[in-house]
Amino acid sequence: MKSHIAVCVRGIALSALTTLCLTTAGLQAQTPPPAPTTAPRTPSVTYAPGRLGAYRPGNVSPSDFSDSTRMQDLIKAGQLYLSLNDAIALALENNLDLELQRYGVRMTETDILRTEGGGLLRGIPLTVNEAPAGVGGPGSTLNNSAASGTIPQTAVPQNVTDTALIQQAQNNLSVTGNFPLTNGPAIPLFDPAVIGQLLAQHASTPQSNLVVTGTPSLISNLFTANAGYLQGFSSGTQVSASFQNLRTDNNSTRNLLNPFYTSSLGVTVTQPLMRGFGKEVNRRFIRIARNSTRISEFVFKQQVISTVSGVVRLYTDLVSLNEDLRVKRQTLATAQRLAEDNASKVEQGTLAPIELTRAQAQVAAARQDLINSEGFLRQQELILKNTLSRNGNSQPSVHAARVVPTDTITVEAPPVETAEEMIKLALESRPEYQAAKLQVSNSEISLKGSRNGLLPQIDLVGIATNNALTGPANPAYTGAPVAPGSLPGYGEGYGAALGQIVRRDNPVYAVGLNITLPIHNRIAQADLVRDELQVRQSQVRVRQIENQIRLEVEGALIALERTQAAYQAASETRKLQEQSLEIEQERFSAGLSTNFLVIQYENYVAQARSSEVAARGAWAKAKNQMERVLGQTLANHNVSIDEAMKGQVSRQSVVPATSN
């Protein structure tokens, strides 16, 4: 109700166009049952908890291919009693196109987590599936020819196996094309990492002289225990710390200490000054990922609109095909009555036998039309049930059920708002237009990284390290005597090495610049120009979409006015043709007309009735298209995006009582 009020406040009276009025002719409604208790359809994604969770896989809920309970609730005595509201609810709960987009939204959320750790983007799905055209779509089998002129002829359908009626089209909402922009300067890894190394080694190395080691074969036992820490920051700063330890035990007679310990604790800080400098550059992927989450929500909304609009179209076509079937039955009944009357008159000798033959030919033609109409209706039922079910027609109860639409089409007055008011509403409401603008924004954010990549690489580097050396005296030492106190750590163990580090007995400090200056820099220049061209191209594409929306709104308005006028003319034609048939039948009964003229007027009536049904269906589709181009499909049919995302619809179904 609130959504309808909001639409009215904004000045669009499409609610005056809308209702497919609920009728329950011959059906006695029961008290509405409780809303279906189907579990949420939204894919569940959880990550392993705790510090060790980073090394364990998360959990993604398995796919659920069961239909909601609403489908079985609506099947009574082998008939699927379906209102438009129930058809929309079933689509929101069961349609697989929506299920695909639910996974797409969850995929987009992973990009935020990935970029917050310093990773690259993996992209988002931007494809929206359209509902099948159905029997009442392009090349509709409904009679649309003028109800005047020559006698209509029975048509034998030639495209009964045309897969275009059941295939789905896809719309790609991307405005940036298939060529992504360059990644630009590397992003620091924001997730810190701890590095460790343990290594035990035994080595025997022959020596070419005795000066260095004092032995012809140096035998060493080494034990390494190192640790490190790495982390990057949004400013581009990268910090690495290392704590290195080595215990060496060898047979050299030239070493003062054996075994001896060498340790060091150092920190290196690297700060880009040009390329890779600043939060705006280094957090660009995070901003793009967050925008992409909003884009995926718009894509999902567009999929909901496409699905709901497609269901409305398929349902109204089903209503029209049912009405056309009734027309064909009426036509056959009328032709049979005329044939029976003619047979009686031929027996009485008051009518030539040729007139009976003509009447019987008319019966055969009407029967052929009825067969065609029944086949088209069954095809449409299959297409609609497949759209409303996760298992298509594989469920025996669903496959066997004939769809009984409980709504009829009521033609309403056209909107009174101006085209400019409608265009303004459409530009504010169309999700694909909003998604397109966000895609351009993402391209502009990425372009800043491309521009930064053109700069030279100049990094300020700072290093601070503390070193230590300790160990007991080497009993095999044969060199010059050394006083025990002249060497720090002489005769001491690993603990003394740690003490030297803490006291900073042997510090090393360094500050410098790392400079990389490309001589031509042609790669970065070409990438930047290419990216700028692609951004301009996407801006042009957005303007195309805007112009297309304007065109669609005005075209939909014209189509709505035209189909309403066509329906009024078809309705008036049908009434006049029925009156003409009654008059001609009276004249025939009085002997003032011929059997040929009566058959001709029967054909005119049949054609006029079918044309009225087709005109009413065309108006319903024009109204449905108007809702879609204005972005008001969901508001006018009380569809909640939250319900669509969960696949749980709170609206209740009116289930008819089972009649024997």
C-alpha cells in the first residue's frame, strides 16, 4: 500500500491502469491458508571463526531445488488455480533466474573482503535473463487481422516447433565493455603476514687453502631460526621486520668462537613518494568493490523486474488464449447449429444440398481453429509453469495440472501525466540506468590508478638493524692470542646475543631512495590513454541508455494509447458484427437471405471476437511495458526486494474449494 501511495505522490497514476480484476466465477473461495513457510532462498555464506579460521574453508549453503509449498497448495483436483498475484509470488519463490542473481550478489560481497586484504577485483555478473516470449509473444497466434473485408480463412500453424517461443534472451547491463581497465600500481597487502623459518643443516666443504679455515675440509652444523612480519598500509607504506638467528658449529681453527650465535633484529620501511602514494590510489579497489555491491543490487532488482514483468506478460497471454479458446468454441457451436438447421431443411426439401456442404465446411474450419487454439493454450501453460517452478514440468502433479487463470483483463483509462513527467520518473527509477552510472564512477576511480602508474617509481627506504655475535671460545683456535674481554659476547651463549640486540650494541642505520625512471614510459602512456578512451566510451553509453529510456517511455505511452483505441474499436466492431449476424439470421429464417451470407457473417463475428480478445491482450502488454519502462513494475505489483532476495513472499493465496 505504501508503495502505491508513493507512486501516486510522485504523480504517476499507473495504478489506474493496472488491475487484473480477480474473478472467481464458479469457484467458491475458502479462508486463506497461512503464508507458505518456505525456508529463505538467499544463499548463506559463513567464514570459519577464530584466529585459525583464516586457514579453514568457509561454508556456502547447498543449492535448493525444491519448490515452495505454494505451488502444491494451489493445485486442486488436477487444476492449478492461478491468480496474477500468486503467479508473481511463485516466481519470486521459485524462479531460477532470480536464484542465479542471488548468487551473483553474494559473489560481489566477496570482492569487498578480497580488496580489504589488498587483493585485486574479480568482477561481478551483469547479465539479466528475460522470460521466454511465449505463444502470445512476437508472432502471436491470436487473430489481429481487421474484422472487415474478405472471409477469414483457417490457418494451419507452421511454427509449432519454433524454439524461439521457449528460449530466454539475455541482457548485458555492462557499459564498460569486455576490456577491463589496467590494474595500475600494485596495491600493498593490507593483511599482515608472519614469516618463519627453521632449518637444520650439515655441510662438508673441501677447502683449497688453509688460510681461511685452517682445515682442508670445513665441516659445519648450522641451525637457523628466523621470523618476520610484513604489512602494507593505505598510504602505500610497506613495513617488514625480521628477527634472524643462526647457530654455527664447525671445525675451523681460525674462528675465535665455536659454536657461535649470530642474531639480528631489523625493520625496513618503504614509502612510495610518487607512484603508489596515497590512500586514494591504494584504496581504489575497495571503493570500486563497495560500488559494485550497489551495482549488483541494481542488477538483482533489474532481474526481479524482468521476471515479474515476464510473468505478467505470460499470464495475460494465457488469459487471452483462454478467452480465444472460448471464442473458438462459440464459433464451432454456431457453425454446428447452422449445419444442423441446414441438414433439417435439406431433408425437408427447402434447401439445396450445396448449402449443407458449405455449412459442414464451416464446421470443419471452426474445428481446426479450435484445435489450434487448444494447442497454443497448452504450450503457454507449459512455458508459464516452467517459469514458476524450480523443477520445470518434471513434477508429475505440476506437469499434469491444467492452469486455470482466475483473473481477467480489464482495460482502464490511460495516464494523465505528461511524457516529461514520466521520463523524469523513469530516470530516477530504472535500476539499469543507476547501475550504468555507478559503472562509470568505478571506471573513473580506476582511471586514477592508471594516471598514478604514469609517474616514476621513487621510494624512500629506511632501515634499522641491531646485530649480535656471541659464543664460547673455540678450543681448536690456532691464531693470535685474543684477550677474553676484547670481544663482546666472548665466552657467552645465545642469551647474551639477545642482550646485545636489546642494548643496541651493534646498530646499523640506513636511509636512501630507490628510483626507477622509465626512459620512454610507452606502456604506461598507452595504458592511460586506452583507459581514458574506455571511460569516455562508457560515458557515451550511459547517454545512449538515457536517450533509450526517453524513447521507450514515449513509445510505451503511444502504444498504450493506441492499444486502448484499438480495443475500443474492436469491441465496437464485435458488437456491430453480432448485431449484423442476428439480423442476417432473421432474414435467412424468413427466406430473405442466403446460407452463404449467414456463413460470411458468422466468420465476421468470429473474427471480431478474436480481434477483441487480441486487442485486450495487446493493451495489457502495453500497460505492462509502460510499468516496466517507468521502473514501477515492482511498486505496482507490491513486490518487495527483500522478499525477492529471500525468496519468501508473505502474501497469502486464495485457494478455491475442491469441487467434485
